[in-house]
Amino acid sequence: MHLLSDLMAAIGVVLNGIPQGIMAMGLGFAVFPTTFSFVFASAVNGVFGSVAPLSFQAESLALTGNLGKDLRERTSIIFGGSIIMAIIGFTGLLPKIVSVLGNNIIDGMMAGVGLMLAKIAVDMNKGSKSKTGWISILIAAITYIISKDLVWTIVLSVVVSSVFAVFVEHYRKELPTSVTERRFRFLKPTVNVRIVRGALGLACLNIGANLSYGLITGQMTGIKPNPVDLNLLTITQSLADMGTSLLGGAPVETIISATASAPEPVIAGIMMMLIMAVILFAGWLPKIGKFVPSSSIAGFLFILGAVVIFPENAAAALSGANSLVAGITLVVTAIFDPFVGITTGAFLKFLLPLIGLGI
């Protein structure tokens, strides 16, 4: 009976990850190499008993796609960000970074990311003759208002908008060979100002995501103290991204996973990642992707950013002693990126008291 409950939880998270995997394909990431990340993370979780799985994450995909102009830049951003996170993980710096910056600034950065996602969702539809994205946002809004459930929100908004695209707008897309080919193709990382900024921004996003999403997943188990080892999670995520990015694959990051509420959260998380690995290895995701436009995920991005991430993090950011700095961090992150936002917040936190201004 436990096994069935674990499997159902795993399938629910897989359904949540598939549309974001389709989003990754839309950004040009290869499917086959990404199998490595899921297999690697499932092995680590099995060995160390971690309850926090990895999967496609809309936030990191949106940020990487926004800051990198082509696949090589995007994989270079992921590679650079994974090196930064590996150093943080192996040295155990994550709790120290949070201690120095303060939770308010981290929360402000995450709230700013929420606004970024909502804006990206709207921008996906501007200037487009297709109505698919707007239908996705409408269905997502209605579904979330009724159900308050992200799994139902993403499934219905993607399915309904995709059906509209295929049968009304006659959508069908042949994906590039680089996305669907079943072989490893080495992509040498490159460096420019945009890539450095993107890598730093992605690392800042992952610091916030590992802290908030990782701990939330741990809390869902009901086990005390919190069973999530943030350093192990950071190391696993960074090594998975480092390997797959060199082969053109998509990033997989920390998520809030319903597998944590299963009777056996470790087993359920491993099941989820192995099911996703099979879907990628077998080439089923590209077959689905031919009939699912990237704009079909606009509804989920909008609800995730504007309704789920922004309000909770903004409330936490603006409720403490450093609310002014946190608010500025929020706005700067939304306008630019997480690195600029968190750097601005850190600068103001230490500057303002020196010049006698209260925060």
C-alpha cells in the first residue's frame, strides 16, 4: 500500500515536470543528456537518504533563457553557475551566506524572481498572433482559484491550451535535431559578460531556491529536525548541472516536491526521478513536445510567479527590520536579475548604517 502511495506521489510530480521539460526543449536544450542528471540525483538520494529530489524548474529555465541568447550561452551560464554552487556546497557556505545577508534579502530576491516569471509569461504572448498563451493563463487562473493546486493548474492549463493550438490553430512543430538526437555532443563553455552575469544570477537564484524549496520539502515530511541537508542538496544539484550542461542538456534544480508527503519520501523521490529519466531516455518527451507549444506553459509561469512565489516571499521580506533594503532588492531583481538584486541588497545593508541612515 505504501508503494502505491509513493508511486502516485511520484507520478504527480512527473506530471508537473513534463511541461517544464517541454519548456526546456523550447529553449534548445537536448533531452537525451539530461537523463544523466536524474539518474545521478536518484543515486545520490538513495545512498544518502535525501528526501529532496531534483527536476526541471521553471524559474531557472526562464532565467537562463532570458539571459542567454543561444544554446551555447545558456549551457555556459549553467556550467558557470554550477561551479559557483559546487564551491558553496563543498565548503558549506550556504548557511553562512544566508547568515550574512539575512533572510529578508533572500526573500526579497525570491519575490523579485516571482515578478520576473509573471512578466516572462506575459511577454511570451506579446506580439504573437497565437492565442494559446493567453488561453493558458486564463485556464491556469481559473483552475488555481478553484483548486489551489499547482499540479492541476499546470496539467489543465497545458492540456487545454495545447488542444486549442493543435485543433484550432493547427500547431505542430518539428524540434531541432540538437534537441532530439540520441547521442552525447560536447559543448565547450564560452565566456562573455552576459554569461558571467547569467552564471552569477543563476547561482543567486539557486541559493534562494535551495534554501526555501529544500527546507519546505523537508517540512512536508513531518520529520523533525528538518531532514534536508542543504550542503548535500547544493552539491548534488551543482554536479548534475555541471555534467549535463557540457552535453547540451537542461538544468535540473531543487523543487517543492509532493513526494516528500508520501509514506516513504526518499523512495517516492527516487521513483519520480527514475520515471523522468525513462521518459527522457526513451525519447517520449520530444514526441509530446511536437504538439505542445512553449507558450502553453505561460499560465503556470504566471501563477507560479505572481500568485505562489511573489506574495509569500514579499510578505516575509517586508516584515522584518531590513524591509527597506529587502524591498529594493525585490524591485531590482524584478527589473534586472537575481545577482544584481542580491548584490544591491547586500551593498545597501552594509552601506546605509555606515552613513547613519536607518533601514
